[in-house]
Amino acid sequence: MSKTSEKKTLQRQFNPVKAKLVYIEECFGQLQSGLPANKEEYIAADRLTHSYIKSCFLMIVQRAVDINNAIIEFSGRTPPYQKYQGFRVVQESGLIDVETLNFFEHALTCYQKIANPYEGLPAPELYDVSSQLLQHGKAYTCQIKDFFRDANPTLS
């Protein structure tokens, strides 16, 4: 499928992606408001704060995976089984840049550690990746929005 016809197909199916983008933006707000100002504060924080940040991190990464899958599905392809591959497909399609792809590949490794009850992610690492998620996650959403805006300037 050519890039132009892919954009036309995707723009007709934009609403589900747009709704997911709104939800991920809400999750960014929650992470921003819950993340302490520095790593030392986070490490010293109570268990509830740690759980809240883990939940925000997991929700944001999963929403990005969901957005990737919707984009892939709406372009007429089957979403890949592995979350990593979805980010690669979206990057290869020109929707996100390599820096964003690289961050999300790292974030997915962290995601798997958090989700694994026998592994986990140390608090300092979770703080670092969550702080980075605010920057790279917002870059991801801007790049996705820009793709659709370029496809159809009336979509905002």
C-alpha cells in the first residue's frame, strides 16, 4: 500500500485512534502530577506512590501499543503479536521517528519487568524511565497527531 493510500485509509478510521490519543494524554497528566520532582523523593515515597507511578507507566505504554495496533489494523494489516513489532511497523511506516522507537523498545523491556511478579523494576530505574516517558511519550503522540494532521488538515 502506498503512503498516500495508507494515509487516506487511516484518515477514514481516525476516530478510534483519536479517542485513544485523548486517553493517553489523560494518563500523561496523571503521571506528571503523581511523579515526585526528583528521584530521591520518589525512592523515599510510600508504597502507594510507587504503585501509582507503576500503574501510570503501564497504562501509557499499553495505550501506545493499542494506538499502534489500531493504526496497523486500520491500514489493512494484522497487528503483530509482539508489542515491540508494533512500534517497529509504525516507525517503518513513517509515523514515529527512530528515537521514539528506541525509547519505547526500552520502555517495553521495563514494562515486562514490572508486569513480571518475579522480576520487578527497582525504584530508581522506574523513576528514570517514567520521567523519560513524559518526554518521549508526548513526542510519540505529537508524531501520531502530525501524521493524521498531514493526512487531513481538518482533523485536529
